[in-house]
Amino acid sequence: MMMMEFPDESDTRSKTRYRISGRFFKHFSNNSSIPGLKLITQDGVSWFERIMWLLVCLVGILFSSFFCWKMWLKFESSPVFTSLDSPRFPLNDNPFPAVTVCSVNKVSDKRLRLALSDPRYNNVSYSTIHKTLRYMTKLDRAIKHEHDLEQLSDFYKSENITAIELFELLKKTAPNCRDFVLDCIWQGVPDKCNDYLSIRPTDDGICCTFNGAYYSDEELGIQSKNHEPLQIDGNGYRMGLTLVLDANVNDSSVTNGKYDGFKILVQPGEHFPDVADRGFVLSPGTETFVGLKGISSIITNDAAYTVSPHRRRCVVDGEIRLEYVVRYSQSACIAECTSRKMQELCHCRPYFFRADPSMPLCDLGKYSCISEIYEELRRNGIHTCGCLPQCNDQWYEPEISQASFPGRGFNSSRTFSRLTEKLHHKPDFQYFKSNVATLHVYYKEKTSFLYKTQVYYGIENFIAAVGGILSLGLGLSFIGIIELAYYLFFRCYVPLLSASREQSSEDSSEDPLPLSYRLDNDNRSFVSSKTTPNSSTSNLAEARLGHLATNQGNIKMVEIALD
């Protein structure tokens, strides 16, 4: 018996889609303003010409795509640039920096022996407390000494000596600011700067800071005076800070170096004083001149408000707030991040970092933990913590020179006369040679460098560059892009959508039964037709052909829309 073969509906639809797509492309190419397209589909053009112009268009698309991608990378990676705005910016707007002075002698021998007379320390030997203070004043000594630190921690717990009491002992036995600052002169006025000296815990032990930002730690009983940063009125060492410092090398118990003297750090007051890493050495028997060149950076409002922080790679004032510091700085951000990391992993904090009020001070058993975190973040803190520098920042480039002190003219100087009155005797030249140093910190020039950060490659630059590339590579303009969008939507998508909706409504009205049930009935009809040919077979054929005809009618609607 002869079977009727029907065309597969999926194949018919696929072929029809290709035909519609081809008609759409030809219609668009013949009417588009993009040069070269019509030569691909125009009637009467040879196949060689069609292929040639197709390759030309493909090369244009690749060319435009590649360079548009390059422009995007440039837009993402180089949105701003920093340039020298003025090499002679007036100094009147520059505050004087904070000067942190740390004696290499961290513990006074006389003070320590006096402190050990307290009954609380009756069972604590000098060697034990000496070892304890060595760990407390130089954190990297704790690395790989867990066993020794645990023994010390257990010993102090058995004696009911807390971490707070050990810090109080360190604070009492450290050289006092007024002990080693023999003379202090600010802008030519003696003793005026004593009001701006304050104690400051640092990563290098207990130090003294001149003109530092306000610092308060209620748990440790430390609070500096709250004052506005000092401003300078001119340049030269007479218009800056002069300190005469006494190292008193014979009264040393715990030292942090293989040398005598001091470590000095000059930086903005709101920065964390990481003296151990960035301080320079001041040796006894020298007069040191630190001439500063001020450098400032600012950012334009356009760059500050149109470019995100991670793209401009800096933070504007008020954009990020720190919990323990009033004003943001990169070093303060890293210090706060380090403190939080220590609180999270070691469940305590060292005395030179501020923390949550409920967080206890670290006992010696935790020093190995905090030292490992501190060393890790010293190396990778910027990347680990994500701390960006300030956009509006200030820093100093020092030029350091030294001479021997005291010289032959020292006994006729005003400093010699003031020291004679304070010490109630004439200074001993030999003692001064081996113990005393003089430090001058000042602005070397009347002007400073000013750098400005501004938008380098904004959104308007990116649009202009992409427009030029598309015009060069494809001859495409803004109108051409609108034209392409118009054809895609109104001449392709809308007719296909209308045809699809009409077909769906016809299918649903044709037979309300589920598709699986209808297919099952159709299959049974085919089986019965093999044995007994009757009118059902021809009826099914007519239904199928009618269904295809309906599809063809819908397709014709799309083709008419393209025309």
C-alpha cells in the first residue's frame, strides 16, 4: 500500500527562518547607509565582488571591535592623571609636620630598679622583667619564641600581674619627654614647643611627638593635648623646630638598636607613627639639619565626583571613615585594619594600636600571634586591607645634613646659656659629645610642590574615540546605529512576534486537547492506515497540509512586512 509522506514541520520552519533572515539582510543592506553592504546583496553583482566586499566588511568589524576594546581598557585603567600644577606653591597653606622622637634606650635602668621595689614585683627578678620589656618594645623579637613567651605569660598569671600592669611598668620606666628634651625652640622662641610635646605609643616603644594629632586611649591612660596643627611663617632653621636631646647612654636597660641615640620620624600628624620602618637615626655628638621640601596633592571636583575610588586610586576627604582615627590616611587605615585582624585572630590588641573598648590588651602569650600578623601586613597591608592613599595629601622630602656637636663656638651660643641655667652648671663638653644631639627641622624653601589629579580619559573622551573608530572602520555613525536598531526591532522582531502570536492562537483553537494526546491519536491513525486504507488517512493528510499552509501564510506576512 502507498504511504503519503509529509514534510517535517521543524525542517520547514528552519528553512523558512533562513529565508526570512536572508530577505531581511538583503532588505537592510540595500537601504542601509553603511557603505559596502549593498554591494554584497545587490542584484547583478558577481560572486567574486560579493565575497570581496564581505571580507572587507568583516575586516572592518574586526578592526573596529579590537580598537574599541582597547579604548575601553584605557577608559577603565587610566581615567585620571596627576601632573605638577605648581613648583612654587606658597608655604602659607602648609602646616608644620609632626616630629616623633624615639630614644633607642627604651627603658631607664634607674627607673626600672625603682619600679621593681613595688611589692607586686617581689617575686620578679630583674632578668625576667628585662626579657619581658624587650619583647614589648620590639615586636619582631617575639617571632618563633612561642615557648618562651608562654612561660613568661604563665609566670605573670601566677603572680596576678596583668598586661595592663606590665604596660604601666613600661610607661613608668621609659625615658620621659622632659627627661631627654634638654631644650626646645619653636620659631626662635625657647620652651614654647613644650606645650606641643606629648607621649605616644608606637611600634618602636614609648616615644614623644611634637605637633601630633590628638590621641586618646582611656584604657592605657594616655591623652594628648588637643590643638590645631602649627603653621609656619617662613623658611630656614630659625623658623622651624630645634630640639636638644640627651640620650643618657649610661642609664640604659633595654635598647632597640646596635647604636646609641634616637630615631626620628617626620610626617603629617594624622598618620600612624611607624617609626620602626621609616624613622632615621640621630646619633649623639651631632647637630642634624633636616630641611624639608613640602609636597602637596589635590584633586579636582570633576575627578573626585565622576570617577570611582578604585579607578582614581585614591580617597577624597569624607569618603571613608575610620573608627579609631578622626581623619583618614593610608597609614592609619592600615593600622586600623591590622588592629582588627589581631582582634579577630588573636582576640586582643597591642598597646600601640587602638581597638574596641571591650578588647583586652595582649598578654605575652599572644605576642607571637600579633607579631606574625603585624609582619604579614607590613609586607602586604596595602593589598590585604585595600587602603588607598588620600587624594588631597601632604608629605615631606627631607634633605639631611650633619656636623659634629658641640663645636668650638657652642660655649658662646644662646643655647649654651639656656642649658647652663636649666642644668645649674655649665654643660660638660665630653658628656655632650657622647650623649647629646641637636635636631633642626624646618622648611628649606619658601615654596612647595603642588600636584593636581584631574580627569584624563572621561566618558566623553571614550564616546568620541569609539565614534571615530566606528566611522573609520565601518563608516558607521550615530544615525546608522539608530537605523540598525530600527530595522532589527520594527522590520524583524515585531513581524515575527505577531506571526508567532497568531499561530499560537490558531493552534489553541484548532484542538483543545493536550499535544501529547493529539500526537498519540495521530500515531494510531497512521498504524490503522497500514492495514485498512480509509478516509481517515486522507483526512489526516488534509489536516497536516492545512496546518503547513497556515504556517506558510504567517511566514508570508513577515515577508510582506519586510517589503
